[in-house]
Amino acid sequence: MPVGFWFMCLSVFCSAFGPILVRESPLGASATAFWRLAFMILPALLLARQTSPKTDGRKRWLAPMPPGDIALSLLAGALYAADLVLWNGAVLRTTVMEASVLVMLYPLLVALIGVWVLRQQAGWRLWLGCATCFTGIVVMSLHRGLPSGTVGNSESTGNLMAISAAFFYAGSFLITAHLSRRHASLTVTFWQGLGAALGALPLGLAENRFLPVDLHGWLYMLGYSALTLAAMLALVRSLKTLSAALAAILAYGLPLLASLFAAVLFHELPTTGSVIGGGVIIFGLALATRDKPQPAKPQIAAIAQRTAGEPSMGSSPKTVTGL
């Protein structure tokens, strides 16, 4: 296997701890999203400076970007913040497996936007994948486990929040896919991370548990941010040598790992209907992302290629999604 394979495995492994860390977080769902993002801003800035070209013998902190593109990056960050807040809330309301599987619908949403908005020509795999995913969602929604409101129980509200999170991340993904083709990826990542932190801040302040009350709480959030950064760096490294198709297949292992961690740490065993529905959805995603739609315009081709290769635990096409 190429070295990118092992870096992708490391990225998926780190991201799979996301639902566990959200469950155990000493803060509310929105506050957890904010501090996870806020602690990443300075490292992202330092990395952007390290890779930026020299001007007059000096390194710039950030590569220059037009104000309009900076505004787009901040908007992508705000959408990413909404994705994280919704997904964190879903983890607290439904099972880890269902929250992790449903948010992985975002590659399918990006592909559909490419068809309906960008006028791409879709093949049969995309439409069959759509139907398969919808079938899996229906199967997953037919069962109930523990009483409503119990943490770790399958709940329609939590499932709906996870699906909504996928929509927000799909929007963020399309914007960053566009910007990353024009600017340095780490520069885009910094501005998007700043926009995400600012977007999550008002929601975090509205919660009762916004500030960690002790050293353990601060170290917890710092460690969560460091794990997210490690997943991001591993993903960036993996995509240098790994094909988009193989990256997509490995990314679909994230719900499986997250479910295993939940079973070991929380004794959260998914029901038969949940397992069947999740398997059907993952199969539908794998089928849909194997489709190769023909873009209506040549400059759109990169978006279709990126759709198959990015997991949901990150903030740009070369960062982790909201896990």
C-alpha cells in the first residue's frame, strides 16, 4: 500500500474518537464545537506561515487573498460551524452509529448539487446510490430502542440533526473546493477555521456550560483540538499519494470505528435495524461516489473528483470534517 493509505487510516482513526469526545465533553454541544475550533486557529496560522512564499526575503503570515474570497472562506466556516453544532447535538440524542452514518451523506449531497445546480450529467450509479441511501434511512428510522430522551438511543430528532448537518457541510465543502483551487489550502483553512469559530461562538455563549470550570476541562478541549489537528494533517499527507476512490472507501470505515468505540466505552450496542440501515446507507454511498458524471463546464470537474475523496470530520477539501 502507498504511504498515503496509512496516513488516511490514521486520519479516520483519529476522527472516529469524535463522537466519544462529544459525549464525554464537560461543555455543551455548541461550546465543545467552539473550543475545538478556537484552539486550532493559532496552529493553522503557524502552518500557513511556514508554507507561505517569501516576499522581500520575509515570510508572510498568510498568502494574499482578495476580500471577496476571504468573505467566502468565512461563510464556509460559518456553514461548518452549523454542521458541527448540529452533529454534536445529534451525537447526544441518537446512537453514535446513526449520527456517524447519516452525516456521511454529504458526498452524495455534493454530487446531487453538481447535477441540479452545476448541470452535470449523472450516471446510473448516482441515482441508484440515492435510492439505496434513502432506503437505508427508512430502515434505520423504523426501529426504536430505549425510552425517548435516553442518551445512546435511536431518536428521530437526533437523526434529523445529523442529516441537517450533512447539508451544511456539503455547502461548506463546495465553497472550499472552489477556493482551494485558487489559493493555498492552509490559508483557506485558517480563514475558514476563523469563520467557524466565530459562527459557533454565539451558540456556545447561549449554553449553560460554555467555559470549562477546571484545569481538566481546559486540557480536555485542548486535547480534542490536538486530535482534530492530527487527523487534518494526516489527511493532507494522505491525499498527496492516495487516489480519491480509495480515500472514499477508507472514510466509510469511520462510522464502523466510532460504533466499535461506543460499544466498548458506553456499551452502546446498535439494534439489528440500525446495523442493516447503516450498512445499506454505506453501500449506497460507495455506489454513488463511484459514479463519474460529466460536468457541463470543464472548470467544474475538480468538484466532482473531490466529492468521492473527502470524509466528514473537516473544514476544507484537505481537512477533517465535523467529527
